[in-house]
Amino acid sequence: MPLPAISSSLEAANWFFRRADKDDCYLENDKLHQLLFLAQVHFALNNNMEYLIPSLFICDERGFSEPTLAKILSYGLPLMAPPSFSEKINSFLELIWKKYSSMNTAELSEFIKNSDSYIDNYQTGKKNIVALEEMAQNFKSSLNPRSFSKAGTSKGRKILISQNGPVMVSAWQPRKLGPKNNKEIKHA
């Protein structure tokens, strides 16, 4: 078995967290796991079933997650240097980001849970380890143009952190002032 393209899921997670920071948005842990799952599947399908990251994914009621990374992130984001991947890997991760980052966590979760891979592997109340080959082959049918069109169609919503937690941000749209509302025009 060839070595994975990235030496750990933590490095890939670090790349996604930094990419989210670059776009000034908050990346939830659940969404991170979904992005890593999609990156692993796409990489396997495009590279003869090779691994992007050396990870097994667990299928449960939340979707697919990488358990070791979940445990690490439960203590907070570790301090890490910026990842240094090859141009091929950076470009690949950037494509995954562009394709799926505009979807919020719920939309991305729904997209994954409607896949054959999830439907075939989910067992109520249990955690199920899914092999890469099975995960990728079953998910392949979910990537057809009809069902795949949901990805990336969200309206570029941005989530930032306020003092009260994550909030959805939209562009400021000032109200238009008519002549009766504009006191400066009357006094000029």
C-alpha cells in the first residue's frame, strides 16, 4: 500500500482551518470532518484508491468522522505551523474548499447522508468503521450531476464568531433615504 499524500489528518485539518481563516469564516468541527471525508473520497476516486490522509472514518448519526481527530479537537485547536504540501495537494484541497465551503454544515451533512455510502453503512445507534474502497465506490453514485448540483449552490453565507458564539453574516444594505427622511436636504 502506498503512503498517503498527507502524513496526518491533523495536518489536513490545519490546512482547512487556515483556509477558513483566509476567508474570514468560522469552520465548525462537524463541517471539518465532512470536508475531510469528501476530500478523502475525491482523492481516492481520482488517484486509483490511494489515501489522502492515513485515516479511517466512522459512520454514525452525524455522518462520517475521523475519531482520532475528533478527540484531539475536543480539547481545542492545537498550535501548528502552516502546512507545507506539494502544489498538487494544495490545488486539490483548494478545489474541495471551493466546491463545498459555501454549503453550511446542515446542507453538507444532508448531502453526505443522502449518499449511497452513508445509507449502506449507517446502523442506528452504532459506530461503523468504513473501508476507503467501499466508502469511495458507494459515494461515487452520489457525485452524478443531478445530486451533485446541490454542492456549491448556497448563497455564499459567512459565519463569524461574536461574543455570543457563531453568527451568520450578510452584507450591509443601508436603507434608501427619500426626500421626507433626509433632514440635511431640507436645511441646506
